[in-house]
Amino acid sequence: MKYAFPDNFWWGSASSALQTEGAREGETTWDYWFAREPNRFHNGVGPQQTSTFYQHWKTDIQLLKQLNHNSFRTSISWARLIPDGIGEVNPDAVDFYNQVIDELNEQGITPFITLFHFDMPMAMQEIGGWENRDVVDAYARYAQICFELFGDRVLHWFTFNEPIVPVEGGYLYDFHYPNVVDFRRAATVAYHTVLAHAKAVQAYRAGHYAGEIGIVLNLTPSYPRSQNPADVKAAHVADLMFNRSFLDPVLRGEYPADLVALLKSYDQLPACKPEDGFLIAEGKIDLLGINYYQPRRVKCRDSAVNPQAPFMPEWFFDNYEMPGRKMNPHRGWEIYEPGIYDILINLRDNYGNPRCFISENGMGVENEQRFIENGQINDQYRIEFISEHLAWLHKGISEGCNCLGYHMWTFIDNWSWCNAYKNRYGFIQLDLETQKRTIKKSGEWFAATALNNSFEKES
Ligand code: BGP
């Protein structure tokens, strides 16, 4: 069967500043943490070892062109642009981002720009990070500066990438700095991130720029083990905490009442100011980026909660391993392609069918060099992964979902936080020693699909 996509469908990939640029100026929490605890990072590889986009941006954009991208998402590094977070703008950073944006536009590749992809300037973390409302204001200023500097040529902005991840990693599950385990502080960080988002949206609207503004959320559908009311309730709470805690404010302009009631009953609500509600209502977006990798499966808890243990989302559910689930054995994540369709249908039916696109989807593979044949990674598994997901996305579009494009994670294999280079995701293989770039089979497949705006697959 032929799967054809609407005209002007966005074909591309995503990356981020810290994960690709190298040549760091302006310390982030990652630089600071790596200097102190390198053992937290896979093989002791830190944020300095990248695909050096800072040097190779021009030839890399040529590669994007070769992959027939018509759009590409990366982020601006707040710490590079404003090293102390609040003060002087670094003119070298302005030159760099201007050159990248101009070259992308010249090559017919629409730049999609994220303002914050996990890379908090250390100076901002030192004053409390997202727990401090001054950081919210500093971020809003940074956003405004970006709009003023680049808003004439960047027409698609994203305030945050996966804002729940720094909450989970930094304040609940100990995989990002500052390695705190405290739900109330996590809730404060999440809340202030929503306020920061809303302030950036406000600034964008006030500047009357020509483009649009949105956010990128990792929407992980929560599937209950069974239709037993206890399992269904468990899935509902997981959905409230991990999806709707950001989805509802940015699309509906308010938090779900049952999430607020739940946190209130456990005394975990962040401190709110009366005017916050108006601000959040003004944070409604024009465009939603959806990152989808795997589903979340949950069941009701099998055991009682230890009342002495820190309050956690898992007080309300257990994770569930569905027998016979399809796995990506090279990363240890479930593959569930219909999840992409379920997300789109949920948005269509419950959120007014917003303009959206898949901003990340991808398949991480450990030791991927084992799949080299004749000098090239033959990643047939990834081609299958993409085409299966695209088939479900296509079904969503044919049923009226407002999905405008598909970006893969990622362009060139890149450094990925604590996992460093463990899981490779790129269309292009990176040899970290030599910086040599080699297009994988999936890169060729994607280039053909983007060019034809369609692909063929047995149905
Ligand atoms: C996403 C993030 C990316 C990226 C990817 C891969 O959630 O937005 O920044 O790193 O996950 O993650 P990992 O390398 O842990 O498999």
C-alpha cells in the first residue's frame, strides 16, 4: 500500500544545542555535574564530546539537505547566549545562531527552534533553578531576547522540550542534577516551568511576530492492565501526573481539577499567586510538538504504600509489563506503534484537534556498529520502526487529526545526557574519534520518503 502525506508535510529531525554543539561557553548544570560526578555518565563521556555542530554546522546542513529535510529542530543554548543567565548577551553566540538560521533558510530547511532543552545555565541553578521565580523571569527575558534577535527568520518556536523530564530527573528519580527526591519541590519546578512557558508565550504575542509558538511534550499514553476500575484509576493518575500536568495548561489554559485536588489532599501543591491563573490562561499555544517513544503500562498497586517513604507518583500505580509486548531489544523499550495514533485521536477528541506534529520518535540501538555491512550501518530495524509509526500517523491524519509533520530523533548520533553515546539514534552514524559522518540505510530511506512525500509498505 502507498502511504501519501498531505502537501507541505514537515519531514525532518530533531536535535538540541548541548547534545550537538560542543565548544562550550557558559556553564550548564551538565558541565558542572559532569566535572564532579563523571561516573554518572555512560563510559564517563560528558557534554564536551559532541558531533561538534559548532564547527561543522555548514557541512552538517548540507547533510540535512541530502536527507531531503524540509525542516529541522534544534535549540538555542541559554548558557551560550547569556552565560550568567541574566546579564550580557554573548555576541559570538548571536553570530553562530544567525549563521545557522540563515543557512537553514537558504537551503530551504525551515528552522524549528526550542528555547530550553534540559540545559539550565549553572548560574541560574545556583539561585535555585526552576524553584526560584526569579529564574522564571530570567527565562522570560532570555526568550524575549531570542524573539528579538531571530524572530524575523524563525517562524516556529518551542518554549520547552519535554519539560517533565527535568522534573522527573532532577527532583524525583535522580537522573538529572540537582538529584533531589522531593515531590513538592518537583511540583514547584513543574509549576514554575509552566509559568515560564506562559511568560514566553505572552512576550511572543506582545511582539506581534510573524510566526507561531508552541511547546514539545513527551506524551506517553498510559494504558491500564485491564478494565478493572482499580487499574483504570491507576492509569488515570499516571496520565494526570505525566501527561496532563503540562498538556492541559498549554492547550486548555488550566490544570485538570482532579490533579489539583489529588496533590492538595497530600499537601504537595506548590505555592501559587492569585495572578498565576491569568498568566497560565495566556500560555495557550499555536502548535504542539509530540515526542513519542514508548507507551506507559500501569496497574493498581499490589502492595500497600510505605508511609515513611517519600511521596511519589508510584503511590498510585505499579508499572506493568504486558506479556508478549513488542520490544526494541537494543534499548529495552517497548515498541507500540498504535500509541502515536491514540495520542492524535485523544488530541482530536478532547483538546480541539490542535495543530501538532511528531517532533521526536526514534529507536535507540546499543553497539550499533555491529550492523555495519560494506561500511554502512544497515538499520533495517529502524526503517521498519519508522514506517510502522508513519502508517499509524497516516491513519490518524486520514481520520481528521491535525498532524502536520514527522521529525525523527535524531539527525547525527548524538550525546544523550547520562546515557552519553550508549544508544545511537541518528540517520547518520558518528565516529566520535574521527568525527566522520556516514549516512545509515535509514537515512537513505527517509530521504526518499521525504522526497516522494510518501512510501510503500505491505499493509
Ligand atoms: C528524548 C530527549 C532527547 C534524547 C532522547 C534519547 O526524550 O528529548 O534529548 O536524548 O530522549 O534518549 P536516550 O539516549 O536515553 O535513549
